[in-house]
Amino acid sequence: MAQINSTTDHVDLERNSKDLSMAASAGDAQGRAAAAAAALDELIARKKSKAGDAKRKVRMADGDVNFILSLKRVELGGMEYLDSMSHHYTPKRMEEKRRLHQEAVVMCREIDDEIEARQAQIIKDLSDKGYAEADDREDNLADDEEVNELERIHWESLMAASERRMSERRRMRAAAAGKETTPS
């Protein structure tokens, strides 16, 4: 589990653990799934409320700085290639392909804008401080371990419910097969 950073986190984690334990001991797969989902939702809400907290910064490696600064904007081509394939698709399918291409263009532009903003921040850091900084990933990793544990519990409870349904189906098939082979 993740490091506990405050008393509130400890109390929340303890309560979530008790909720999950109670549901697990009851043997109710739906209860385990609901408890895990509730605990995960609560953790995510808590993380979002902490998002405004100041993040710790660490110095970026020179290789990372060089890599980010070497990235260039790439403009996607037009839809000429789609027009050349138009005889292979229905008009409805071609319209969908055009829409998907346009969405990809918009997404790529947004990503390129984010990269350029990051490059500008790195250049500013280099000129002001002589090095660039990034958010400390250790804080993020600690939180991710907690999320991963809750997701694992939730997944296991879902799989248990699925296994229970599959066992019930096998039992019903076996019962139905037994009726078919038994003479009347």
C-alpha cells in the first residue's frame, strides 16, 4: 500500500479496508465489488481534492531535456489518401473515416501544443536556473500503488462473481443434459 501522508488518509484507508474486509468475509461477490468500487471512487475523489497541493519538483536528467527539446511539430496530411480509397468503402463508411481523421488531426494538434508549452517551460527553466524541473514521480507512484491495490481487489471480486455465474451455468447445463439422457 502507499505511504500514509496524513491522519485523514490513514482513517480513510482503514475504513476502506474494513469495508472491503466485511464484504469479503460475507462471501458476497457483489458486495466486494461494490465496496472496492466505493473505496476506489473515494480515493480518486481524495486525490482530486489534493490536486491543488504544491507538487515537489526534481531536476530533470539531461537526456530527458534533450529528448523533449528535440521533438518537432508534425502536421498530418490531408484527406487525399482517403479520397483515393473511396471506391473501396460505402459513402457512410467514408464519412466515418473522414470524421475519425479530423478527430485525429485535432488530437495531434493538442498534443503538439502541449509539447511546445513544455518545451517553452524547459527553455525558461534552463535560462533562469541552468536546469529544468519536473514533478516528482515518487509522489505519483506512491498514490498509484494504493489505486492499484484497490483496483486489484475490485477486479478479483468481479472475477469471483463471474466464476460464480459460470459455475451456475455449468450446473444448469449438466442438469439439463442429465434430463435429456434419463429415459422418461
